[in-house]
Amino acid sequence: MLLCYSIWQTIASEIGILAFSENQESPMNLAYSSNAYRRWPIAEAIERIARIGYRGMELMADAPHAWPMTINDTEIADIRRRLDARALTLSNINAFMMTAVEDFWHPSWIEPDANSRRLRVQHTMAALRLARKLGAKCITTEPGGPRNGAMSREKALDVFVDGLQETLHHAEDEGVLLLVEPEPGLLIENAAQFEELAGRMDSPMFGLNFDIGHFYCVAEPLPETIARLARWTRHYHVEDIAATRVHEHLIPGHGAIDFTAVLKAIHATGYADWITVELYPYLDDPDAAGKEAFDHLTRWMPS
């Protein structure tokens, strides 16, 4: 048995597969985002995600799963009970989407209308409270929002920073991390822009949700960028992207991302927490998409 394991390690090393000794902890605990199950209630999403084999789940802070503005303590307790029954850990609360109000990106942090911006702040604060009640250590939010020409980039960044700083005070009170997720086409989309934002934050609750596909879309070299931003990274999203770098989430293995290099780079940073598979376009069959992603990403991981 030990000889077989030794041979396996040698082969894995030679062909560039991520290999671990028996005493090393895998850098990845895989979770699946419930936003792939927007056609189903959260109770069914929990059951399906657990059946696939995931140990974690990211909860969508949006309708129909856990809209934080109206969810009550009874409903929160029911989610906790169902997660515990299926031995699922919450990897993250996804507070990016607000389709209960408008769409994936709106209302954003940088809307021209102050009342619309206020809705984003209130939603984020409510998501932080929800995370604390559910025992989730972090929530993710959009990186400012889409630029609409109503503000200069400098003004939009100032407005975003003001909203974040207010919300981070609440994050500190709740003891929950608030993670910004850069995205192609939005205010913060690349490493340099995130570093600029991070330079204006002084809260220990501020961090980065590193979306592998998003950084690939904007042509950031993934292993180098993973190392570059590791000091802020508190959670990862993963999906594949086509070689065209068009922002369309694909099942890992269906695009051009070199996941062997990505997983090695994450491991090298010492990260040993959740990586959440995010496949929200696969509404027709989220089970099959999630299973294929799980199988692809765990192929080189120890059991």
C-alpha cells in the first residue's frame, strides 16, 4: 500500500499534478453555490448539493433562497437545521446578486441615485447579520458595480469606498468578513484596481473573494495573481472560461483554464479553506454541472 502511494506521488510529480503527503491538509474544501438552484427552494438545493458529495455550500442572499431583508429567525433556524443534517458547512454568503430588487448587478454601490445606493448598503448589512446568525464567516459583494457614465471613475471609487467603510463598521460589529469580488466590466476588475481599493481600507474585516474565472477574463496570469493577492484572499470562486476570455461561466474542464497550475498556486500560498464552484448559468441541470465540476476538481485530491 505504501509502495503504491509512493509510486503515485512520483508519477503525480512528474506530470505536474498537485500531490500531497498523507500528513498534509488539502488546500481545497469544495463547496457549491446555491445560485445554480435559483429554480428551486433552498431546502431542495441543500439536499441536492449534499447528494453530489460537496462538503460545503455557498448560500445566495437573494430570492428565492435567503433574501436577508425579510428572512426571519424561524427560517434561518430551518436552514441551519438542514445544513447540519446533511453535514454541510457554509463556505460563504453570496450577497452579490439582488434579483429580488432588480438584477445581478443593480442596485449597485455606485448608482447615480443615492436611494438606490442605500438599498445596496442595507442589503449588505442585512447579509452580514444573516451570516452571523448562520455561522458563516464571510459574505461577498460586487466590486462597486457597472460604470454607467454618470460618474467619473474617481468619483465612483470614492462613492464605493464611502459605502464600504460604513458597511465594514457593521461587519466588525457582526464579526463577519466582507469580501469584494472583482468582475470584468465592473468598477474593480483586475489586480491593480483591487490593490488600489485595498490601500484605502483599514478594517480587518475587509478582504478579497478571488474568482478564478474573472481574473482569467481580464488576462491576469493566474498563478502570479494568486500569489500577488494572497494577503487579502479569504475565499475563492471557481469556474472555467473559454479561451476567448468571454465572461461566461463554464464547468471546470470545459474551458481553457489550467487548473493544475491554479491549484498548485493556491496550495503554495498556504490557503486551506473553501473554494466554491459557481455555475449559476446551469439552471437546467445544476446537479449534473455540479457533479462534473466536483469530479474534475477532486481528481487529483487525496480522499
